[in-house]
Amino acid sequence: MQTADLIWMNGEFVAWEDAKVHVLTHALHYGTGVFEGERCYDTERGPAIFRHDEHLERLERSAKLYYMDMPFSREQLREATHELIARNGFRSCYIRPLVYRGHGPMGLNPLENPVEAIIACWEWGAYLGEEGKKNGIRARVSSWRRISDDSLQPLSKASGQYLNSVLAKIEAQKSGYEEAILLDDNGHVCEGTGENIYVIRDGVIATPCVTNSILWGINRMSIIQIANDLGYEVVERDVARAELPLADEVFLSGTAAELTPMREVDDMPIGDGKPGPITRAIQEVFEDALHGRSERYAHWLDVVPIPAQT
Ligand code: PPE
């Protein structure tokens, strides 16, 4: 992991090595934080953050679901992110805003604890490997079910909730797979440990819906839009586990993973074991949108103003 010089912490820029919290930080003990994952791409118009507003909006929604008042406005966080990228001299990077309950009373009622915010960025390569993005990854269905609406908040991107993904990821990797696919409470397909999922059969794209305990992916929104614009039908519905190996094509999407095809599930090839034509067509347009090569989706990029060199 390539680090940065500076981290933004509660309104100030501090050196990477000085960005510290107290050991009694509430979020460290109880997972009471919410975060985002965003990417900034090196485009012709300058470094540009993909769907920045949507990510900051989701951060606010995640906070609301855990009774946290945002300590900074969306506009303040947007400007802080711009300045952070500019001051670190990045052309492209991964961005991690985190809003969390800080040091204060111990115990489970967090409402008296301060809500703090940081933004970090670093250079992060292909999450599931360059090879995976190109030729597809091997996944297994996890023995862990995805967290559900009746015990946690699947629609909140909350720190503590990621213990679920951590268990599934460890299990998958220890048993020789690159990624885990989690089922929801009812045994329907939900998503990967950090990606939404799409199943294609006979030219129709199906993806689990918001009632399947998914995280409402920003890239999912973009993929659905691109697929529709390319003339494909996208259906949001329950997806049965068996539809994965029986699909013609399956792929995943997420900020870190971008669009990654799946070539195998539970040791069964998907289609002919290679990324299929619809996956490829969507991936190509999506990559163009991310990297600022698309006129049509140019409004999805928030260009970072870089001050002129003096
Ligand atoms: N589901 C989960 C559980 C998830 O964590 C992500 C993002 C998604 C779906 C896709 O959401 P979106 O990025 O808005 O399209 N996972 C983030 C965290 C990865 C990590 O290892 O940390 C990410 O991709 O940034």
C-alpha cells in the first residue's frame, strides 16, 4: 500500500504518522463508525472522483441509521477531499472517509460520544487483481450469511458490520478462492464481501434488490444505467444460488473491485469459464466512464481543482 503525506482529521491536515486516536475510541471497541470507499482517476480534465456526491450522500445516510449527526456538511467534506488529494499530489487514488464515535463514555449508549471524521487516501491497485479483472475470479458461496435487516443495517456502510465480510473473506481465501458470495437470510444470493453481483442468462441481467440485504452500491447504480443505455434489460429480483453456476455470465462491481468478472463458482465454470460478451461490453463502457473517456457519463466525475504551480 502506497501511503500519502497527509490525512484530513476533524478539519485539519495532519501528517500520515500523526493521524492517531485514543485507545478508548468508541468505534474501536464497538464498531460505531460509518465509512465510504471512493476512487479518484487520472483523467484528461485532471484528477476526478467518481460519483463523489453520491458517496457523500450515502455516508450521511449510513450515519443517520446509527443515530450519528454528521460533524461536517457534504460541501465541507467535498472540499476537504479535493484539498487532500491536491496537497498529497495524487493524480489517482482510493479515498476513505470515516465518521466515527470517538473517546468519551464507555458502554453501549454512544449518544454522548463525540462524532469525529477523517479522510484518508492512498494508491490502491486492482482489488481482486489485474488478472481477475481481465480473466475473471473464482468464488465460493460462503457458509456465512450476509447480515440482515432484523439485526443490523445492511444499507448502512458501517464499520462493525464488516466483521461479517471479514469472516467470509477469510473462509474463502483459506479454502483457495479469491472471493466469497454471501446469501441473504432467505438463502437468496446477496453479494460479495465488498461487491454487488449480477447474473446474466439469455441476455437478461438479474441483480439482487434492496430487500435482499445488499449494500446499495454506487457502482451498481452506474452499471444498471450503462446496461440500460446499451439496450440490456436489468431486473432487480431474488436470485437463487443455483442461478450462479447455471448463468451464462456473472460479474461483480464495487469501488475497490471496479467491474470484475466471475469465471467459476463452487468449482463449477460459469458459461465457458471466461468473461462473456455482455460483461465485456459493460466493462468497456464502465472503464471509459471511470477514466473520463466518456462524454455521456462525464457528469459522474467530480474534477479536483489543482492550484496552479507558483
Ligand atoms: N457491498 C459491500 C458489502 C461493499 O463493501 C461494497 C463496497 C459494495 C457492495 C459495492 O458498493 P460501491 O462501492 O458503492 O459500488 N466495498 C468497499 C470497501 C472495500 C474494502 O475492502 O474496504 C469499496 O469497494 O470501496
